[in-house]
Amino acid sequence: MIMERQWEAAAERACVAKGGTAVTKEDAWKLAEHWVAAWNAHDLELILAHYEDGVELTSPVAAQLLGTADGKVVGKANLRAYFQKGLAAYPELQFRLEDVFWGLSSVVLCYKNQKGTRTAEFIELSAAGKVARVVANYSA
């Protein structure tokens, strides 16, 4: 619960949907570190605390695991089901954060997973500082 509150506080500071101020380097890194820690703990509730109810995620891994051509997952309930499936399919899942980019109401997280696959996730933040949209990209 402490980690969730720390995430929310950092997210609120980092999100600047109203006003056009850039996300700061410090807050972008805090968001990224909390996000990676939640995934590495395999804590589904902590992971989901980062996301808006109406979140939209697009990922080649989602396409593979869900058997859909577009790889889209819309809504927090569907995201929960997808993440549960992913955690079950990859029980050894671990992320190592490599870099973070920050912009206007967005961050890009660059990390490696337990297989050594490099990933870059574009994350758009809502006015409340939660993840509203994600587009995941993977190395070959």
C-alpha cells in the first residue's frame, strides 16, 4: 500500500495533461521504478493501480497471448485478465529498467525482460496521473 501511494504521488506530480508542462526527469524515473517494482513483485493489484479504468494497451505480446490480430486490450477489467494470463504464462518474468524518456503527459520506459528482450513502452498519462494508453514495442 505504501508503494501504491508513492506511485500515485509521483504520478500526480508527473502528469501534466492540463497545462502543458513537461514531465520532470525525477518524476519520470520514480514512475518507472515503481512500475518495474510492481511487475517484478508479480503483484497484480499493485500493477493495476497504475492504470485508468478506460486504459488502452496495444502490444504484440497481447496479440500472441490473446489470439487477436490487433493486440489491443481496452478497459481495466480486460487488462486484469490479460496481465493474469501473462503472469501465469511467464512465472519467471522480471524487468530490468534501462532508460526512461519523458515528455508532455507521457513517458517511455526502456527495459529488458528475463529473456533479454529489449522493450520500449510509450505510456500516455491521464490528468489524474494514471496510465491511459500504452503502446509496447519489442526488439527482434
